[in-house]
Amino acid sequence: MLSPYHGDDGGLLDDRRVRYGLVALVVLLIVLLMLLL
């Protein structure tokens, strides 16, 4: 409980990181489309 990054809940951090990565890619694509259009 002392270190949130060290334990059995590492999978949750990985899933959250992947989710934020996908959201960031979608946002970048939308911004690029708006700039081109």
C-alpha cells in the first residue's frame, strides 16, 4: 500500500495508459482534420 506503482494492480495502470493513448491519437486526428479542412 506504500507504493501504488508496485503491486498486483499494475494491469489497471497499463489499461489506463493504453486508453489515454488511444484518446490522444483520436484527438490528434480530429485536430489535423480541422486544420486541413
